[in-house]
Amino acid sequence: MGITNTENIKFVEIGPSAGQLAGELRARYNLQLPDALQIATALVAGCEAFLTNDVQLKRITELKILLVSELEA
């Protein structure tokens, strides 16, 4: 089963509103651009949570951040 064969994963394009929000998130949290774009896109797409291995993203308050290590426990 590949990553695209699950109904719980959603692929979306990065649009202008996500780009604007990414800039705001990057400034607010001092994020790297890829992280800011991914979080912003998740927010614009209405995602309930964001799954990552990056513990530093837990400081984001606008979106529920889930760590893979937390799910494995």
C-alpha cells in the first residue's frame, strides 16, 4: 500500500492564501520556509492535524501537531 492509497491523507496545492499565511507563520515562529508552507497549506485546507517528526513544530498553536513518536507509544 502506497502513501496515496489511503483516505486519511490529503494532497493539496499551495495557493496564494497559503503563501501569505506561510510568510506570517514564518515570521511569528521563525520557521524554515518549507515548514511554514506545509503548516500554512494544512491550515488553509482545513486539516485537523499535522503529522511530523519535528518536535520543534509543537510550538505552533494554530494547528494540532502530532509527532510520529507520540503515535508509536
